[in-house]
Amino acid sequence: MEESGQLKRAVIDATAGAIAGGISRTLTSPLDVIKIRFQVQLEPTSTWALLHGNFSRASKYTGMIQATKDIFREEGLTGFWRGNVPALLMVMPYTAIQFAVLHKLKTFAAGSSKTEDHIHLSPYLSYISGALAGCAATVGSYPFDLLRTILASQGEPKVYPTMRSAFVDIVRTRGFRGLYAGLSPTLVEIVPYAGLQFGTYDTFKRWTVAWNRSRYPNPLSTDAYVTLSSFQIFLCGIAAGTCAKLVCHPLDVVKKRFQIEGLPRHPKYGARVEHHAYRNMFDALPKILRAEGWAGLYKGIVPSTIKAAPAGAVTFVAYEYTSDWLESIWS
């Protein structure tokens, strides 16, 4: 009976996580496309940097507004959802694995499978659970992340017309290991990112519960202590997503460079990242810093941060509501 309950909980967490991830990814895809275009552009991504630097080539994208207009003019509205199919194929198993593993780890740490008991976990256990869940999800869905980056980074004319053509060319030129290009910096990034995202989310939820208790000192039921409104969950998700993204963005830039190095790129989008441009993550960080300055490590930070807030909020709200709905129809 206990095994049946654990299986039911795992299925609920995985399904709710997949649905939440799919909704969040689709809604925030335009910001993700702009972020990726900035991250893989070797030239400066702001007019200020162009004016104060000595650069031989003009930049394709020089700001969010300019990039938005350019993509819309050249590629139409669908250009903002370029790479969304592999993104969904990546994010749905990613969030499914992430939430399922996270709940399992929290159940082990708290000694209870009840979600309301998990809020009382120490911040350290929340951070560790989130980091381990993020690592498991990353390894399980990484090839789709790589394909998403490649398709989203190309404009018009397309180098790869379909996901299949990109997959075949990567395997032909890099081998199957090429599908995991950039995995090392991704795992290094995901440990603090997932840890911060889930750890700070739980922390903000605890603070909100404490605030609710101060507002309702004599509740009619104990549910008033632990039940948060959808708006409160939304705010906790925004805060968690923003904190995690601000800390971990440079590693995301490095990951994107590894994912596209040596692959074809149309000349109008600027210089391409040459094959073996970086030996490893520790070689890439100082090279980007020397060639592009600190701004190079934070290319795409504006659309990334703007995206991280609603993406985190939508993911957590959708997960909480979908999980509750699945529990109600399963019981």
C-alpha cells in the first residue's frame, strides 16, 4: 500500500512538473530567443559598448528593443518561438524529473511524503534537494536543450531547417558526444541555480506563512497557516527565479558557447564560435572576460532576468495547482 502511494505521488509530481514546465516555456519563449541570440553573439550587445570599444565588426543585435524589431521584421512572429519544439521536449521531461526527484528527496529528508511537512525543512536541505534534483533533470534532458539552443540561435536564412537536420549534422560532425557539448558547465551552473531557485522559493514560502500567521493569529483552521494564495505563490516564484538567474548567468553564457562552437553560422549574425575555441569551462570564462569584458559574461542578462521572474512564477503556480488538481481527481 505504501509503495502504491509513493508511485502515485511520483506520477503526480512528474505530470504536474511536465505541464508546468511546458506552460512556462511556451509563454516565455520570445525572451528566451532574444537571450540566446545575445549570448552567442561575440560582438557587443549594447550600443554603449560599441561606442566605448574598438570593434572591427558591427553588431547584429544592440539591445532588446532593436533585437525584438529585427527578429519580427526578418522572421515574423514565429521567429520568437524558434526552437520551441525541442525546448518543450527538453523542459517537460526536465521539470517532470526535477519535481519528482525533488519530492522524493524532501520526503526522505522530512520523513513524510506530505507536501505541507516539507515547508518545515531547513534551508540547507531545501538547497541540497533542489541542486540534486536539477542535476538529475539536466542529464536526462540535455540533448534537447542543446538542439533548442542551436535552433533558437539561428535566424534567417536558416542553417538547420528542422530539428532532425540539426540532430543529424551534430552526430555526423561531433559524434553522439556532441549532443552533450557544454554539459560540464551546465552541471556546474545547475547546482547553484536549482539550489538557489528551490531553496529561496521554500524560504520565501516560510516567510509568507509566518506573515500569514501574524495577520491571522487565531485561525479557524490550521490550513490558514500553510495555505498560500496564488498571488503569494506567484511572488515567491518571481523572487526565487530572479535570485537564481542573477547569480548563475555567466555560466549559462559559457554553456551556450560550448553548445554552438564549430557549428555553421550565417555571416550577417557576426563571428561564429570556432571549433575548440575553449578547452573547458575554466578556460572559457577568462577568455570571454578578456575578449568581451565583464559585459560578455552577462550578455542576455536583461531578457534573461525579465524571463526568469515570470518563468519561475508561472512554473511554481502551475505546478502547485496542477498537483492539487491531480490529487483531487486521483483520491
